[in-house]
Amino acid sequence: NAGVTQTPKFRILKIGQSMTLQCTQDMNHNYMYWYRQDPGMGLKLIYYSVGAGITDKGEVPNGYNVSRSTTEDFPLRLELAAPSQTSVYFCASIGQGAGLPQHFGDGTRLSIL
Amino acid sequence: DAKTTQPNSMESNEEEPVHLPCNHSTISGTDYIHWYRQLPSQGPEYVIHGLTSNVNNRMASLAIAEDRKSSTLILHRATLRDAAVYYCILRDEGSQGNLIFGKGTKLSVKP
């Protein structure tokens, strides 16, 4: 009963480094999302995908890239890490149908120093 | 997307009912009312959702006003594990399923 799995759980990066946050889901969901959550705030949408090969920008896409080559995987890439990208990142997925809930991963805590 | 308004924080005693209010005066006819909660250091967790009628599940009840401009999440007997931030979110089924999170209500439960 895995649901949405994110790796790694924690990471510290130096300014200018790059990394990929992994997200995979085993529920055959078409829709997948990446959010970031800064301390004391709600979640903000970075990118989303409505199916394999289709991605689109959310509210705060700058500094990030995504790809969706399979239904299961939706990796988020940081090319040049900046201190402003220190945050907790959540991946989520949802099936197709009216009113269905989103399923969230446990998050990746990322610090840029 | 329509916005919601929630109190910043609420307190409850353990084993007492909790009523968490949410105002959404600009709700449209196709907006579902979703509630999620986020426990400390965890991702958001689905609680309940509804469109027009009141809804019950094993976690909570959702009472929706007749004009749909407000709703109330009801936890029938609060436990210490219910201490979390509760988010009331409107989701238009035509919006690619995206959820727009506000700051939510931080619920504290006293033993």
C-alpha cells in the first residue's frame, strides 16, 4: 500500500548545486503535482502534470523543471540551487473523476546553504 | 479559484467535539468543498469533501450551509492526534484537480 513515495526525505545542498527530487505513485493516477511549503505557510503549486508527456507550470515554477515520461514518475529538478528554494517539497497525485482526493507523499526537506 | 476564510487557530479539549468553520462566499456551482489536515512534519492528509449535502465518514462530518457559502468540519470527539492544521479548499473539477492552500486553522487539543 505504498501510495505516493518521495525520495530523499532530507537533503542539504550548496548554492549552485543541482539535484532531482524523486516522486513515484503506484495508483495509476493521471494527475500529479509538486508543491512547496515554506515555514508557517500553506502549500504553493510548482508544476503539475495531467498525464505522461504533459506538464504545465503552477504558481511558482521559476528555478524548477519537471518531466513526466511515465504515469508513475514525476521528478522535480533544481538546476542551480538558491537559498530561496529552501523549503519542504510535497508530491501529490489524484485519479480521474469528480471530487476525488489528492494523495500526498511525506515530503522532502531541502536546505540550500 | 474561489477563496476560503478560516480562523487562524482554535483550541479544544480532548474528547470534546470540535467545529471548524470555513467561509467561501464566492463559491461556484461546480466547486467541491475539500478538507485536508496536516499533522506536524507530515504531508497533507485528505479528511472529507462534499458538494451540496452533508457528508459523514470515519474521520469527520462535513456540514454545508444551504446556500453553500460556508461549511463546518466537525470532529465528534477530539483526540490529541487530531492536533493539526486544517485546510478548507474549494476545488473546481475543471481546474486540473489543483488544490489552492491557504494558511488553514491550527487546531490545538488540550488533554
